[in-house]
Amino acid sequence: MVTKESKVTEEDKQLRDYELVVIISPELADDAVDGIVDNVSRLVTQNGGTVDEVERWGKRKLAYPIKHFLEGNYVLARCKMKPALGKELEASLRISEEVLRHLLVRLDS
């Protein structure tokens, strides 16, 4: 009997295009923001993916307060990774106290 977790499909082996937007606490220095971006990049590349582009948008005003902050450091990353890595990446971002919000979107070709 083959379980759903043990079955690896061809689709799980392919690299897919993703965009990741991360809003980081405005209290952090630029070096700390770079460290978070490096950690995300390292997680993707260590698991067989690539980070194609990283755009730092800087501090922007939030539409509504998040954790009592009215602004945040925005970072956009375009990367290629396996679909299974998405859940691991999101779990890592979710537990980070410096990350206020994140959004991972798969780009269709």
C-alpha cells in the first residue's frame, strides 16, 4: 500500500516559479533585514532551488497596524523551487518573530 506522503510524483521533482513577499519589522537595522533575506535564500538553495532576484522595497506604510507597527520593511524575492519546499519555507517564516507577514505565490507559466 502506497501512502500519500511516501509517493513522490514527477510534479514534486520539478522546479516551479514563485514570488515571495515578506514584511519585516521596521525596528530592525538594514543588516538584520539582510540576514533574514539571506536565511530565506539559503533555505531555498540548500533544498535544490534557486533565488533569481531579490528586490528590497524599503520601509512602506502598512494598510492596517500589524503587531502595533504602522510600517514595515518590504522584500520581494523571485525564486524557483520544488512545490514541497513551499510548506517548509512558510513554516519557517511563520515562526520568525521579525517577519510580520509573508505571501508565497506560485507563478503559472
